[in-house]
Amino acid sequence: MTEKKNIDKMEFEEALEELENIVKILEDGKSTLKESVDLYERGTMLKKHCDQILESTQLRINKISVDKDTGGISVSEIDL
């Protein structure tokens, strides 16, 4: 596995790619127990990070609405 980057600084795609790699390694079954536990722990943190990004993105999307009268797009005044 490559150098471990701080998860909090990762973009969604980067975190998801690392999570997918961890799953492949764990499914391969060639890791030691300690390596597997460490990978599982990091994978759990990556999943949580991805979930947080998705939730934040969904809130941003929910703020955008289409004005039925003009057909234009407006953004609500709600601050997140």
C-alpha cells in the first residue's frame, strides 16, 4: 500500500479509490491478521469520510431549486 494520506484532506474520489483498494486486498486474503485489522480500521474511516462528503453534497444540492415561474435556478438562503 502507498503512503497513507490524511483522510480529512482527501477528495471523495481519492478516498473511494483507496477504500476500493483496501476491499480488494482484504478479499484477497493474503494479509496477516494485524494488516487486515489495520486495513479494516482505515477502510472504516474512509467510508465515514465518504459518507460525510456525500451528506454535505446532498445538503448543497437540496438548497438549489428551480423557480416554477421563470424556470430559473435559485439557491435558498439557508446557511449550512
